Amino acid sequence: MDKLVIESESLSSSAERGSVASISKAVAILRLLGAARSPLTMTEIARDTSLTPSSCHDLVTTLVQIGLVQPSTMGKAYEVGARLVHLAKMALVSRDNFREMQRSMNLISDKYDVNLSVFMAFGNSSYISTRVSEGSAPIRIRLSPGQEFPVFRGSPGKFFAAYRVFDAESYRDALAQIGIDNPKKIKRFEAEVREDKKRGWSADTGSTQRGVATLAVPILTTNEKFLGAIELVMFRSQFDQAPIPAIVQDATALAHLLAEHLQNR
């Protein structure tokens, strides 16, 4: 009897380990599809996750059935499903009352005909948009929560470089992500970071994305703790005519409100 019990427990443990392994494999598929620039075929998914074809087929089929993965319109390929996108957006929404802060963001977006994103650190190598506000203009640059960018990219990236602490290897990797890979470029980038930190705002007039200009301010607590950055996005043609000092003033005031809100929630 004791032997049968032991064998039963052993089988139970084996099944439990199998279930956990299946979850890990499913997550690997979701991560792969989330990072892919285009839909992937079943063969590509199996190859890049080191799964057998049959195991990959079973997992992808299950993920499709529950809506986390969906077949692509581009043929026999798969991409992240709408339900997973919805879950990700829900995770980005804070559980406290953000209504007044959103109203303040919307007022700035409409006042200057710009779009606005709040960015927070996402691991050591990137930042992610957690809140967005789009102006009411009929033609505008679309934004969405959950957009992820290399940590030093664009105007917000200058403040992640200015205020966050990186070890030497992570710092080099972050620079390499945005094409800064020699001493001359590093020196120029670091000089720009110091200058932007000193004046309290940073701008990118099309070097990161053609035809698009951005302006960013840091979100800082009263004791200079860095919480994230606000980015205002407009067409490049708008930038030369935009009232930059007024935009910076309003964006900085919003950053102070956000810092207070984030500390008190």
C-alpha cells in the first residue's frame, strides 16, 4: 500500500511539473510574438522557442482558443491576440482615481494641439507608456498605452540617462541600442544629457522619427527622485511655430502634479 501511495504521489508531482512547464512554454510563445515585428508561422514559432512541432501546435491552438493569440490576415501565421492587448492595457491603468490627472493631460493636449504620453521605466533597458492623451485635431499622431522604447531613445531617454543609475555594462548596452557606439558619440550624448537636465526639458526634432518632433520633461519628487517622464508629440512642422516656453511651463506643472499623485496613491 505504501508503495502505491508513493507512486501515486510521484505521478502527481510529475503532472504538476508538466503543467508548470506548459505555462512556461506558452509564455515563451507570447513573448516571442509580442517582440516580433510581423506575424510568425507555426514553424518559426517552434524553431525560435525550441518546441517540437506537435507541442507548439497544441500550445498555439490553445492560446488562439482563449484569445491571447490570433491568426494573422497575412496567411498561415500568428500574432498577439486582441484579448492579450486588452489585458496589458488594463495592467497599465492604476487602480486609484486618475480622473483629474487625465483631465489635466487632456487640457494640455487640446491647448497646444499635441499628444502626450507618461513614460515609466520598464526594466533596465526600456521605458513604456502608461498613460496617453490625444489632442482633438482630426489629423494627429496616434499613441497608445503599452508602447515600449529603448531606455535612452528620444527626448524622454535623456532623462532616464540623467537620473537613473546604470552599471557599466547596462549603460553600454543602452547606448548601443540607439546607435551610440564610439567615444565621440558617447561624449556628445552625455553633454546633451547634462544640458537637458540643467534646463529641465529635452527636445527631439525629427532625429528619432522623421516628420515628428517631441518635447519631454522629467517627473520628479520634491527631493529630486526620478519617477518617469512626460513626452509631448507633434508634427515637425508645428515645432518651429510652437510656444515652447509655455508648453514647457505647463508640462512641468503637470509633472509636479503627477509626482505628487504617484507618491500619494
